[in-house]
Amino acid sequence: MTTRLDINKKSDRIRHPEKVNKPDTVVLRKPSWIRVKAPTSRGYSITRDIVKSSGLVTVCEEAACPNIGECWEKSHATFMILGEICTRACAFCNVSTGLPNEIDNQEPIKIAEAVKKMGLNHVVITSVDRDDLSDGGAEHFVKVISAIREMSSETTVEILTPDFLRKKGAIETVIDAKPDVFNHNLETVPRLYLKIRPGARYYHSLRLLDKVKQRDPNQFTKSGIMVGLGETKEEVMQVMDDMRSAGVDFLTIGQYLQPTRKHVAVDRFVTPEEFKSYEIIAKAKGFLLVSATPLTRSSYHADSDFKALQSNRKKRYG
């Protein structure tokens, strides 16, 4: 029997069956507030050259982030560890799905060297899902954090992790490495998980965030969702309440953008006024920090946001 999976033998990459077989979706025209200019600055080129010469992967490129020009111009980049091939196939994500390569054991030192070369005060480390690994890649996160701190002791480290689903002890391993910010995105409302994030479990992700706070109350926790996928305002507000119950400090909300016609379509473009409303509501619910704009992404302005988190905590708790 012929498999329905479309495999590119050169890279062992597999596209999700639904993405391969469903008809191309209609791409909505982007409104003026969501458009960005193509990156052309010298700062962008310098950052790109450092990333490429170091043989590193960034989520900025892999996820086709609209803010790459602005961030790279300021020497800000989010490094993606554990390879560039993910074991899951979320309907919103532009990262390739397939059979991952072996872990690069030199990656922690490569990232630490790039961080030092770029002079980063704050760095964000994320990864693909690695369901094939016994610990989901937890120990590799620890090695990267340690390498950065050895080489750039003043650099603060923010991590954006997968959910480590069914990986016993993995979450605790990463928490105990004491990143300055522990980010794990819920991505969307529970009702849409089967469609948008089929390999994940909403309440498992919520428990992960809660576990961070229970194990190390001093770590900042952060989580984000995309809007424009068909969620209702009431559902978004419920997610806010769930996050606050788990002690999440920092909420990000951004507009979902369809990477290709093979991905789930944008249901609608949420207006800047609606984003402002979400920000006001979230602040009233007690988050230390809220970023809610059409172009907000998990690591957008992460360095200045970390300073704001510290300041806001001090104002609130002394």
C-alpha cells in the first residue's frame, strides 16, 4: 500500500498528510497594519552573516517571522536548537516536519560563541519538538544555557520550549537549569487544539507552566497565543484566566499569518483596536507584562521586555 506521506528523500523531510492533500486555501489580503518592509539594512546583513558562518538555525528564518528585518538590524536573533526538522506537524507552523538528524554536540558552544560575538545582553533559545529523544531534548537545553553563561556571564537567557509530552523528568531538568525566563506557548484556545496543534494537549501545556512556578517561583514564566484562527473573545479571555491560574507573568498575543497555502487559513485579521482591548483586559487580570499587537511574536523585543518584567515585579512586590 502506498503511503500518503510526501517524503523528500534528500532531506528526509515529511509534510503533514493534511497539508499535502487538502486543496490550497485562499490567502486573505493583508491589511495595511500587518505589512512590513523587506530587510535590507547593514545590521541585518551582519547578523545574517554571523548566524550563517556559525552554522546555526534561527526560528526567525524557519518560522518566516515578519519581524526578522527589525530584530536582526538590532542584532537580536532567536536561536533554534536540536536541528531544523520537527517531529510534529502543527497546522500553523512553517518549520519542516520529518525525521530529525543527529544532535550536534558542538551546538551549545557554537551558540555561546555567536552570543558573545553579537554582544547580546539577552538571548532567546527555542527548539523543534523532538519526540524521538528520550528526554525530548531537555539535557541539550541545559547544555546550551550552561555554555552561554560560561562564555557570557552577564547575558540573560530566555527559553521557549516544546511541551516535553510523555518525557518523565524533562521539564524539571530544564527548570533546574534556572533560565531567566521560561516560555512555553499555548498557541491557541482549547477548542482549536485538534485542528491547530493536534500533537499537543492544552492542559498538559498549562500544567507545564504551573510546574515551573511551583518548582522555582523566581523564574519568570511567559506564554503566548495567536489570534485570527477562529477563536472567540470569550475563549481568549478564558485562556488568560487559565494562564493566571498557572502563575504566568507575561502574556503575548499576535496575529496568525498563514505561512503557505498548505497551512491552515487565516480566519480573519484582528484589528489593532481589538489587540488594545486584549491588552487592557489582560493587564486587569494581573499579568506583569502584556504584549498584544498584530506583529507580536514570542521573542519580539525580548530584551527590553525582560527589563520591563524585572521593573514591574519590583514595583508590585518590592
